[in-house]
Amino acid sequence: MAGVPLIEKNIPSDGVMCQYGTGSHLVAWEGYTLPAPIRPRIKRFSMPDASVSPTTPPFHVLITGGSSGIGASLALRYARPGTHLTLWGRNTERLENIAADVVRKGATADTLSLDLSQTEDALAALRKTDDANHIDILILGAGLGDIRPEGALTETAEQVRDISLVNFTTPVTLATEMASRMAVRKSGRIALIGSVAAFHDLPVATAYSGSKAGLARFSTALHAAMTPHHVSVTLISPGYVDTPMSQRLEGARPFLVSSKRAARMITRAIGQGRAHLLFPWPFAVARFLEMVVPRAIVHRLLRMAEVKQRPTQ
Ligand SMILES: NC(=O)c1ccc[n+]([C@@H]2O[C@H](COP(=O)([O-])OP(=O)(O)OC[C@H]3O[C@@H](n4cnc5c(N)ncnc54)[C@H](OP(=O)(O)O)[C@@H]3O)[C@@H](O)[C@H]2O)c1
């Protein structure tokens, strides 16, 4: 495309963008007011050109689950001048608070409250957002972590349906739409937040471990498909991270990681375009053990584990 400026956006090795351009526009959900710059073609992530025009649109990061925990910490980590954060969640008040913190750090932000169990609505919202302002990094972090109710033999059918939609169906739908768009642009990064639970047959959380297992295989398969098209897809498999989700669990949370530290590791992995980040390392050992120890023994041990969860507040 002759005459279209080629802008190279920058992600240093820690995965956080440096400032480029002014990125001064503020976006409301309905009213995108970009000063109609010609959309740049984005080739590779590398140092910005000193001659980047002040009308360059900001680097755009969309985070689902941006209202809490890991998603909120990621939003704060990416927040800096020249970056626009689009934060999705359900709780409007918490979304607005995080957005205000992001703006205080010099970025721009907008929020959308939506229920990700409504896959069609989420897909329409993603298309609308990307049409208005190309997404550079999509982080699919929202998740439900409910386990079997105390004393029940299984999770409820409704629980399993909702967990499947929020943890698997909607994120893989959004990731696929974004991957096809980014592949055409030959640039972009997608991260899916799974869990180490993907690698274990958890009797009290069949839907959680099952949905995260599906997400894990989807993510690494999409990574394989997208690599030739300059789109990176990163699977994040955390152990215990100190967020409202894990705080609901009664009992020990071994090798607990703060959400700030988790965000640091995650942004670095996304910046490096890694296929998979699993942390902290003892869970990599547990994954290996589960593969080599006979399944009947593993299942017996897992059935013995007492796991209780407080209701959501
Ligand atoms: N914390 C851990 O120990 C841990 C370990 C492994 C994996 N993970 C994964 O990390 C991700 C983030 O979890 P977290 O620990 O940060 O938990 P969190 O603090 O409870 O945050 C969960 C996020 O998901 C959003 N969400 C949940 N259901 C939704 C729905 N139906 N529609 C839209 N948004 C929805 C929540 O939005 P609202 O609050 O606004 O409803 C919130 O922003 C999840 O995918 C989780 O499975 C967490």
C-alpha cells in the first residue's frame, strides 16, 4: 500500500510497551473519536521510529477479566503513556476503579461490562472494538473457578455449563476471531490464561480442570497455526496466585505468587512470544509426576485432598 506509513511498535524484552507518539485520544465505548489517522501497517515489534507521527494511534491492549486479580495487575503493568487499555469484566465499579488507576499512570482506558457466558455478545463487542481501534495485544484472562459444592457428588449442571462457556467457549471464540484479523495484519499477540489445573484430573473441579485443559491444547495448537503469520499465542498456566479467586479457597495455597509478580512474568512471556509459561516451577514438577505415576494412584491421592471454597462475595 503505497503512501501508508509503516509504523513499528515497540515491546522491549519485558513485554511492556515504551511510549511512542502521543496516544492522547480518549475513547468511550460508543463514541470512538480517533482523529482519523490512516491505520498504520504494523510489521514487527521493535524499537519505534523517532519520526512516528503524534497522530499514531496508541498501542491497544484488551484484557478480559480486567476488573480483578491477575487481569487488573496486567492492566496496571501495561499502563503508560502511549497505551490504550480496554478492560472487560462484569463489575462496573471495580472496572472504573482500575481504569482510573490506569489513566493515573498516563495511559488511556475504556471499560465494558459484559457477561462472557454470552459468547455472541462478546464476539460482537470484540469485532466492534477492533474495527474502531486495532488491538495489538488480546489477553483472555477472565475465568470462573468454582468447585463442587460441599457434600455434593458432582458440580451442578449449571456450574459446569457456565464454567465451560466462560473458561473455554468464549475465549477460544474471541482468540480465533482475533487471530484471523491479526494474521491479515501480520502482527499481534494473544495470551490465554489457563491454569496448572489443566494438567491434573481434579475430582472437585472437573469443569475447571477440563475447561483449562481444552484451553491449553487450543492455545498451543493456535500458536502452531499462527507462528508463520507473525501472530504469537501464549498460554499462561499459573499455580496459586493471590487474587480473590484463590482467596476463596480454604486451606493452604502452596507456592503462592502475588498478582503483581504474576503480571511481571506474564507480560515478559507475551513480549517474548512464548508458546507456554507455567509458574511457579514446582507445578512443572507436579505435572511431570502426574504423567509418570500410575493414574489409579494419582486419582486416589487427588480424591483424598480436602478442598473447600467460600462463596463469592
Ligand atoms: N488466582 C489463581 O490462583 C489462579 C490460578 C490459576 C489460574 N487462574 C486463572 O487466572 C484468571 C484470572 O483469575 P484471577 O485469579 O485474577 O481471579 P479473579 O480475581 O476472581 O478475577 C476473575 C475475573 O474474571 C471475570 N469474570 C468471571 N466471570 C465472568 C463472566 N461471566 N463474564 C465476564 N467476566 C467474568 C471477573 O469479572 P468480575 O469480577 O467483574 O465479575 C474478574 O475480572 C482466570 O482465568 C483463572 O482461572 C487463577
